Amino acid sequence: MDDKNKQYDPEKFKQVHLKGDDSEKLSRPQLSYWKDAWLRLGKNKGAISGLVVLAFIILIAFLGPLLNDYTFDDADYDAAYLPPKVQGMEWLGLDGMQTYEVEGSSEQDAIDRGLEGYEIEEQYIQNTEVVLTPDESENGYYTVAMEVDVYAAKGYDNEHFWFGTDSMGRDLWTRIWKGTQISLYIGFLAAMIDMVIGVLYGGISGYYGGRTDNIMQRIIEVLSGIPNLVVVILMIMLLNPGIIAITIALTITGWIGMARIVRGQVLKLKNQEFILAARSLGSSDKRILMKHLIPNVTSVIIINTMFTIPSAIFFEAFLSFIGLGLQPPYASLGTLIDTAFDDYRVYPYMLLFPAVIISLLMIGFNILADGLRDALDPKMRK
Amino acid sequence: MNKEKILEVKNLKQHFQTGRKSVVKAVDGISFDIYRGETFGLVGESGCGKSTTGRTIIRLYDATSGEVTFNGIDVHGTKSKKDLKKFNRQMQMIFQDPYASLNPRMTVKEIILEGIQIHGLIKSETEKMERVEALLETVGLNKEHATRYPHEFSGGQRQRIGIARALAVDPEFIIADEPISALDVSIQAQVVNLMKELQEEHGLTYLFIAHDLSMVKYISDRIAVMYFGKIVELADSEELYKNPLHPYTNSLLSAIPLPDPDFERTRERTIYDPTQHDTEDAEFREVKPGHWVLCTEEEYKAYQDK
């Protein structure tokens, strides 16, 4: 760069005076803490997409069951195992066609066996295709993929089960969203109870310190020393499986993490000078806890709660999957996956939808919580 | 000067149990009086117990032993809530770290009003707002700052908010715990001058804790020098600077830098070695009127001859 050619043009400059009062002016627009955090969250694309996905799932979980006329517990054995069929979305494969793989000594034999086995008349076969010839297969049989219009075969031409039906002919769309509702309910309830107990316990333990803290921490250590699953299984056996039993089982040790985090934060904060200032002004312990300590740990509490919700949902699904979950006819995402798991090779749609929803929930909550952690941390301020 | 005692500290001890057997004697038997309207400077190196003294006096810590009498009332003896509240109003504190001493989740208005709210001094909202604005003006801030959060302010501005908070309950006595040591040098004078002005306007008494000797000399009427939990010398600030007796005071004074290259080139630092004299039998003695030194009998005689 040739700086010498650049002429200083006094016209372009203006003299700025700092007057007494101006030096104290703050130019930054006035923002409250939460507004500021929201702005920062908005800049995080991942967190926003997580939020959108979550909002969408939660919305459908409540609206979905109202969108068709089926109920979650109406069994109709004739309509069992109907694949997904959506008006206008046949091109996506949601056309009510079911593909069965059948074996036989010849192609025709395989088809005949299939028709007999699944009790279907031949006219409903849409398509057949040899998947394995005897030369390729191990057992020397033909394997034939047989595409059948199951809706027509079972006389449900005018019905549309969007997510298909289960082994008892119940509409999976309704069951899945009802199940999502229950999963979300258990997740939120468990997280809220964890939060209340954890914050109180951790706050008291950290603030009073000394002997109180010592005793309270030993109790936590004993509790966390017992294997979680054992406690949960015992609680569920004691209380009979149900939403409340599962929630209690989840929270009985679930609050420990929150209590420890809050205690650590309170320990860090309680010797800060603003707490000393409040005490020298004559604040009561209650006022210090409520006005000074809790507001300063809110962000940590929110972040931790946001991580607790998906882990509670997941733990409930896990319990259901090992058979300790809700009892029929009620369903959660976990029990739906559990029942679908039995025949997922023939009816993969039964497993697919609840699995996708629980995955989206987990990912959504975790990404959002991650974004919240960045947004609520004032040290991230630029 | 009006010689009415506002605060009497007698043989104050503050020991912290740090282990089963180890005890840290942060403050180990100190005594001094502070007169109404004066500024009492307390200096010493890091960790010598200056801040602990301040915090024990205002009851943030319970004293191990000793007596603190404020306005004729034993501070550590009072138990009733009413007396405590009254005491909390009369004695206030300004803290060292302006970044840690304001709650980041409260607006400036809430911070300043905290004391007023605790003591229920003002009920109506408009009066509260007026009071906040008046206090902000007193410490040289704009009234528009009331709704802002602490993180938006500079260190000097935050320290002035801290001063406004202390002033809100109309105290008589303010403990300033190294109020300027965390500030930029250009801001230090601003805050100290503000404190001086406030002292004249409100008739305040200060206990000014610091380790910057030149600043302490500027603001204090009398100065006490602390070393390892004990006061080693106490005198009027002029007297202390002109005629330091205790070797530790000498050492501290020899460390003050001057903006004079010739002086700095020849300056000799005196290093204090506690083993050079007997500290076991030392007692606090008045060598001259108003000039106290921690010394033995022999040293006492030697000092008097000086």
C-alpha cells in the first residue's frame, strides 16, 4: 500500500469531545439477561433446529390422535398387521402394500404357500419377484417376494391407517402419538421432580456447609452406591407398573446429579463478595438463597434439566423394552418398540416410526440443551 | 478533632481451623480505636489479616475471642434481631473486587435498593426510584443506569455502584476493604476522591484497608500497620511516614516507588527480617502520644530516644 499518496483531509474528520457526563454513557442497547440469552440461542442453528423438531413432535403428539377416528385401544383382529397407508402419499411407499417373503420348491409353490399361510386370495397379489433361486440359497428353495394389497385382501379398502396397525389391529398412528405423550409426560415429570428435590437438597447442603453438608453428602453417596436398576426394578415391583411407579422409580435416585451440581455452584458462589455484601446488609438466609444464590444457578439448573428430560425418556423406554414398563393397553414409545421388535423383519414399519420419534426426541433435546448451555453462559458474551 | 470513639477493638482474635490440628491465626489479638469522622488506614502485606479484621468487625465472621464495641454496644455480644438490624444499617462495607461484589442477575436498581428493602426503609415505588436516582447521582453515575446489569459497567463504575449500595442505608461507619486495589490506576483517584467527598458530606467514618501505602497516606488520618495477624505500629499518618519506628514499617515505606528516576536509581529496599529482634515478648506500647509500636522493653527505650 502506498500510504504517502493518501492525503489527510480535515473535512472528513470531526473532533469529538468527551464531556463529563458522556464518559459515563453506555452505548450498548439495554437487554435483560433472558432476552440476551434468547438472542444468542437464536444464532445457534443447531439449537433452533432442535427446538423446531421438538416443538413439531410435541405439537403432533397432542394433535395427532385427534386427526383420525381411531382410538389407541380399539382392537380389531381382522385389521391386524395392516401396513401404513396415507392418502396422496402412495409414491412414498405409504400405499398399504405389504411385501411377504415366502419360500417354496418352485416359484408357484412359494406363492401358493404364502397365500395359504397369510390367508390371502390370489387376486390381491400385485407383484412377485424371485429374490433367491435354489442355486443361491442355502436350503435349496426358491425365495419369492410377494407384494400384496393387504387392505383390499382384508376388506379395508376405504380405511387409511397412516402408520399401519399392530398385531391386534389397533391404529399405530394414534398409539404412537399417545405413547409419545406418555413418554414426554414421564420425561418432564421426572425432570421436574429431580429439579425440585435436587435444587433444594444441593442448595441447603452447599449453603449451610460443615456438618450438615457432610451428613447430606454421605446420604447421597450411599444412595448412588446402590445400582440404579436394582432400585428401579424393586420400586416397580412394589408399586405395580404404571406411569406414577415409573416416575417415582426414575426420580428416586435421579435427583442426585442435580443436587451435586447445585451444591458445587452454591459452594462456589456463597463466598463471593456480593453474598457477603448481602449479609452485611442484614439479609436473611432465605433471602440470600432465593434472591442471590438460586438466580445465579438458574442457568445451570435449566441446562441440567434439559439433559435430564431425554435421559428420563430414554430410561423409561429402556425399562419398557426389558418388560418393566407400562402395561397394555397403555403404550409409551418404549413399549411400542418392544412389541414391534418381535416381528420387525416382516413388519418393519411397526418399529420404524416409534424408533424415529424417540431418536428425534433424544437428539432434539440434547442439541437444544447444548445450545442453551452456550446461550446462558454469560462468559460467552462477545 | 472530635475525639469521640465510634469503634473500639480489644484484643480481637480470629483463628480458622484448617485441619484437625492446624489453626491459622489470621488475626491474633489486635486492639485499636477509631474516632468518629476519621479515616483509619490499615495496611500490610497480602495475607496478613487485614480483610479478616474488617470482616470480623462487621460480623461476617464470628470472632474467636476479643471485643468489638461499636457506638458503645458490644457487636459480637448482641443477639437480638432488632439490634443486629440496627447494626447492619450503621456499619457498611465496600468490597475489594468490583466484579464479584455485585450480583450479576440483579439490576443496579435492585442492588442499590437491597438494603432499603431488607430494612423496609422506603415503601412507595416512586420514592424508591427517587432514592436510587439520588444515590446514583451522588456517586457520579447517570440515573439511566438504574435498569442496567452490572456486567455492562467498567470496574470503576461498578465500584461506585457498590459505594451507592453501602450508602443506601445511611451508615455512620464504612469498612472499605481494599476498594481500589482491583481498579485501574487512573480510576483509583476517582474512587478515593469520591470517598473523601462523601465523608465530608455525610460525616462518615472509614476503616480503609489497603496495601498501597501512598494511597493510604493520602486518605487516612491514622494508620495501623499489620504484620502476620498483629498490629506492629499505629500512628498519625504524618508521624508514621516521617518517623517510622518498627522495622517492618521501615521496610514497607522503603518499597514505595516515586516517579523520579534519580531517586529510584539510588533507592535501597530495606528487607524486614522478623528474627532480627525479639517478637515473643513484644507488647503494644505507646512510645509517643498517639504513636504505638509492638516492641520489647529494650526496644521501647531505644525508640523513645529516637
